[in-house]
Amino acid sequence: MVQEVTLDSAMKRLKQHVFKNRVRVKDFLTDFDKLNSGYVFPNHFLSALSMAGIDRFLTPKELEVICETYKIQRDATLVMIDHRSFLHELELVFTVPHLEKDPLVDVPAEPSELLDKTRYLKSSRTLPGEQEERCTEVIARLSDVCFKRGQPVKAFFDDAASDDHSAKLVGHVTVPQFRQVLTTKLDWVVSDEEIMLLAAKFRHEDKPEFVNYVAFSNTVDPPEKYWTS
């Protein structure tokens, strides 16, 4: 089932991205607001986010929800984006506004609610359209195979990751290594299409050429109690 996109969910993902990568979206938006009016055209708003690399992280639907939320009817025919209100909400991730007026206010060291402490142990990524449903079906099938064989998979990936020619990114293997473990080491029947769906679901946040095999293993391996019962 595809998760519904809301303003809260879209803004949370956007804040995660700009905080983690220190993206100053304001710099891109102000280029389209030469008069410093606080408003830009909707197409300029989306262009600014694209220039900032946001469209590589958020889905088109998430961008649409954000854009629609900050639209303002300036007159009978003119619709613009209130980018000042948008930036006010977005940049709370970096600082507390008007801090100079209250220097003793307690400022959190980091927006901990944006950083999922288990983000490397699972995948919270939702694939677009029918891909998510298809990927869920593949995971369910592989989980069943794993359970019936009594064969947890993480150790196979650990071996691949420790290979002398591996990139040595902790908890990750390359897409070719991921494919090799599934089809050769585990001898699972998995199509190229299914492998690419899984790779997309469990890819590294910043390095899509790597697959988070720890998260994948945690998803397909049955709970530990089944191995000891």
C-alpha cells in the first residue's frame, strides 16, 4: 500500500535533507525574487528547488503538495508562492528565529526528531507508484524462502563486504555484489527487475550505487527466535 503524502510528511523529508546536507534553499529562491517581495512564481519555486537538488530527494507528489500549500492568490489572475513563509518553516531546522531577542533560550544541538536513529537498520523509503507494492511482494516471497531454508542472509553479505576489492562502506555492498549474493551465494531465483527494485528500496541515502544489506537482512530474515527454537 502506497503511503499517503501529506504536508507534514513531505516537509519532514525535506528538512531531513536540508539539515543533513546543509542546503541553503534560500539562496536559490532569492535569485528569483529580485524585488525582495517574498513571492515567486510557482514555476520559479520548483526551478529553485530543482537547482538546489531537492527534486532528487523528494518525489513529484511531495513537491506538488508543498507547492500547493504555499500558493497565494495575489489578485484575480496572479497566483504566486509565499516563499518567505516556506523558508521560515524550513529553516527552523537550522536555528531558532529571532534568537537575538532572547539569547538565553535553550537551543537544541540538532533536530533529533529528524534523525531516525535506526535509519541504517531498516528502510523507510517508499518507492513510487506500483513499484512499492511490487517490491513488497518480492520481499515477502524472499522472506518465506529464507524461513523455509532456515538460512539467515546477513553472513553472506558480510563476506562480500569484507572482500579485498570491496569499497568497505560499512553495512553496504555494491549493486553487482548484492546481485551476486542473491543469485550465486544464496542461489535465489530473482529477476534483474526484482534486484533493481530491492536495490532502489535499500539504497544508500547519498550513494545510490550501494545497497544497505543490513536493512535488507533485517527485513527478510525471520526473528532470531525462529533460528533457536
